[in-house]
Amino acid sequence: MARAVSRPSASLIGRVASRLRPRGSAPPTAPAEPAREPGRSRPAGRRARDGGRGERRPLPFPLRLLAMVCAFAFMVAFAVVLARLTLEPSPASEELVHSNLRPGRSLRAYLDQPELRDAVKQIGGNLLLGVPFGVLVPVLAPRARGLVRVLLLTACVMLSVEFAQGALVTGRAFDIDDVILNTAGALIGYLLLGRRVSRAVHARERRV
């Protein structure tokens, strides 16, 4: 009957290897990574892993100032138009308008109108009133460049306008659906144009 031969342990193999190695020789080590020359750019693969972050240079100061002035002028003009459209009394409509605190109620009323043109006028007009907020606010207020901040600011302004309509203006009423549509218009303006314009005007150099 053959006797089972036990496998040598790792410590025994290490002692045998150390005896067979010539004296004075150092144990083998992994090859060291070649040092990178000072001032040499990182490889393309590493730049890709970093997400492609590069320097974003701001516009020259005269162009930035011109963009800020134009945005301010457009905002003032928009405020005048908004006031005339929303805060002008309408005594003839005093008995026709009613306050709406239920989201979606006015939207259904717009869509149930027999003429599609009237529905487009009501919904599209409220959307267009919010678009300038999404475009101009990030340019005039760099701290409000985020999407959430722009939407919150637009909602607060439009809520104030609707409250003023319902409390102070004859023939006007508070409508929560108008606030929702105005805020949606600000979202559209920010995504289409406001984000790009604000990044171009208020861009800063990123640290590598």
C-alpha cells in the first residue's frame, strides 16, 4: 500500500529558495514605474478618467459688462410688459373670473374650450411669460444659476403677482395653474438658452 506524501509547506519552500539564491543578491522586485518629466501633461487615458475636465475661460470684462447691461434692460422691459398683462384692471371680467387653488382645474378648462386657438393662447401665453426668467435670471444673478434656484425664484415672483391680482386688481383672480405654467416656461428657457448664456458670461477657470 502506497504511503501518502504530504506537500511541502510554504515556509519550507522559502527556505530552500533562499539557500539556492547566490549570496549578496537582492530578492527580485517589481519594475518601478518610470518617473514623469516635470511639466509633462497627463496621458490621454488619465484625462479621460478624470472626466475631461479642462479650463473654462471667462469672457473679457467688456463683453461680460455688455451682456449684463443687455440682460438688465430686457428684464426691465419684461417687468413692464408683465405688469401691464397681469396687473391692469379689467372691470368687464369681474364676474367671470374666479380664484383657483386646485392645480389642473384651469388647465382642463383651457383644453375644454371649443376653439383650439383659445387654448393655445392661454397655455402658450403663460409659458412665454416664464421663459425670460429662465434666460435672464442666471445672467443677472450668478448665485441663482442652478436649475432649482431659478425655478424657486420664478415661482415666488409669480406667486406674488397672482396674490396681487387676486387681492388688489379688479377683474383679476389668483390662479395656481398660471404659476405652474410660468414656472414651466422658466424651465424651458433655462434648459434651452439660460444655462449656456450664464456659463459663457460667468465662467471661471477650473483648477487642474
